[in-house]
Amino acid sequence: MRAFQLLKVSESNKSPLFRAASENLPEIHQKSRAILKRLQDFYPPSLQLFGLKDTAISQAPLRLLFEQSTQYELSGSSWIKSYIALSYCWHSDEWTPADGLGSLQDDWPISSTMVLGFLSQRQNANEGLWIDTFCINQEDGREKSEVIGSMDLIYRSARKVVAVLEDISVDAKEKELMDEGKAFSDEHLRKTDKRSLRTLTAIFIRILSARWFKRAWCSHELQLGAVSTFLIPAGETYMELSAESLEVLHARTCDYHLVDDDLASLLRNCFRSYVFCSRVWEASKGQTAGR
């Protein structure tokens, strides 16, 4: 595995990185002040636990991971233009990674195969990486609280957010079928034969069965519109699927008239699952369960 260095982004560099994502903060602050006042009236100690977003942004450090061979130095004097962020589920005994992924390597929180897939999403070796395990001081409770307060800005400010689904997989033939319609345009799917469409439907159901879609933090990232790419295990390699392609695939495969009756109920449940974690499902905003 290539060697990496952790760089703390300067305050002057952090502002332009977050600028586009923070344009609507004044409106949010007005609502937040009213909420905070009611909360503090009800529970005065909450004053020490919560703050407005601009306070969180100014105090929370932004660290990014870079290959040691890049032009950036630990001094932080170089100007960082962009970074990509990782969205994943913490490994635990509650679930098993798909076969062929390989074990965790060094201190990375994802398998070695997915690490390579994540690194491939960079524009070049000079682009930064944001991964919570590395970029947040896990021993500093105050910092963790401040970064959590800025989490939506961190993800929305990333050039690309890559979601890794490690507990499901596709086989070689399924990957080939998916690769044939890489963009998954509606026109392409309309020309797809029924047998292939049935296979795509089964793959779609499998994708939405991934643990990632059931975690509140991950769902929040999807609702923000931050997630742009999914990486799915495919044997000893991986398959790349854009969020837009997943949405088109969802819309087309959920046409119940194009599949056999035995899939109809699965599709309906699948549709509900997708709506649950979709960015357009407003009711779930604000959930804070762990990954």
C-alpha cells in the first residue's frame, strides 16, 4: 500500500473549499437560533453541547489525506483545490464482507480492494482524501463534536463522495451486463430484453439490500445529494455505479409490468426501501444513528 500523509488544511484554504456548500447558511442559522433557544430554555446545559454552523466551521479542523509523493507538504502552505470523501459502514461482527474483497489493510477502515477503487476516483494523485477514521482525532471528544456539526458541509463540499458497499457483490456476468449499460439511460433500458431486465432487477434489489442503505448517517449523505458514486464488489475487483444510474435503474426496474409476478412484491418492498433512503424523502432528515 502506498504511503500517505495527513495534512491539516489552513483556515484560508478551508473557506473556499466550503464556500459553495455554505451559501445557504444565513437562512439555516435563523431557524437554528430559534431551535437552540427553545432547547436551551428546556435544558440549559445544552448551551455547551450545541452551536451554530458557522461556529462549528471555524473551530473544526479539516484534515485531508495525501500520498507522500504529492506536492503538498505538512506545512500546509500549498493550496488545496479539491478532495473526495468516503462513505462506508464500519466493520463489525454484525455483518460479513463479500467474498474476494480481501482483509483490512494497515489502518484503513475498508478492504484492500475497495481502497484501490476509492483511490481510483481521484482526478490525480494530488487530490485529497477525507476519511473519518483518519481525518478526525478519535481521541478528542470536542473535536469529534465539532466535526460532526460540520459533516454535511464536508460531504457537500467534496468534489465526489464515494459510497462503498462491502456486504453485497455481483458476479462476472452480472458486472458485464451492468457495464454494457454503464450510463443506464432510460433509452438503453427500454431496449433491454425481458430476461436481462429481470437480472438487472435482481441486482438492483441486491444493491438496496446492502447495509449502507440501512444506516442513518449514510442515508443522510444520500439525502444531501452528496453521494455520486457507488463501488460494489465483483469478485476480486469492483464495479462502479453512479448515483444517477442507480436512480434510472430504480425507475425502470420498478415497472412491475416488465417482470414476472414473483418479483412484483420484492420490487414493491425494494421501492419502499429506496424511497426510505432517497434524498427526496424529507421526513428522515436529522436522524443521527451510527453507521
